[in-house]
Amino acid sequence: MLGTLEQSIKKAHSVKAAAQLFDASIPFVRNEIRDGNLRAKKIGRKVVILDADLQSYLENQPDWASTNSK
């Protein structure tokens, strides 16, 4: 529980942390960044994703029901 609380108040996340939040692979997150779907910042050699950009990315994804309707 504490880990989840700490993650939710972070202002920036590593690619690995973002992948864990999405329950996705690190290469998937990197591809989304590379393709311009997910904004990220580079600080030195480290890539970070701002919390606001994670929220925006999730909000711009299609609703599950609309992608599975006939």
C-alpha cells in the first residue's frame, strides 16, 4: 500500500515505473515515447515521464467498451 501511495504522489516517473503502473513492458513504454504518443523528458541520461503526461496519455486512450463493441 505504501508503495502505491508513494507512486501516486510522484511528479515524475522512470520508464520502468511507468511500465509497472500500466502493467506493460518497458519496450512498450519506450515505443509509445518514440512514436510520440507519450511525452517524456530527458534529464542527463535518464528518461522521465511527468505525472501529468501519464494522466494525459491515459485519458487519450479509447474506452474499452467502444473498442470492443460491434
